[in-house]
Amino acid sequence: MCRNIRPLSNFEPPATDDEVQAAALQYVRKISGSTKPSRANAEAFDRAVAEVAAASTRLLDALVTTAPPKDREVEAVKARERAALRYGT
């Protein structure tokens, strides 16, 4: 999976439409193999992003869990700590 796509479920506050859209864009870029489609493919690319975003929103809305919601700030700190260990910064 693309490293730029972040888990979006079970966070407080919930994922925003912008976050879902960004994840959908990264996914479509990854599977299409291009970051910017040609003019001939732009319509199909944009449609795919919209469809993936809509499906992702439906999925996030339907998921249920008994785990407590994760805090975005706490998860960000953990990610920075993992990166520091991994890259020695």
C-alpha cells in the first residue's frame, strides 16, 4: 500500500471529506501509475477518484468497533517516534 495513505477509521474526530479525498487520490495514482493523467485520461481518472472516495466514505460509515477511538495527536507522536527510530533523525 502507498505510504501516503493513512488509516482513517476509528479516529476522534472522524476523518474529514478532504482526508478521504486525499486517500482516494493517492490510491488511484498508485494503481494507475501516474500522478497526473493525460488530458485523454483525465475524465476517467477524476471519476475513479470520486468513486473510490464515495466507496471509502460508505465503508468508514459502516464500520463498527468496540475499541475506543484513537486520538490523532497521540498517533502522530507515535508515528514521529517510529520515523526517528527508523531514519535516525
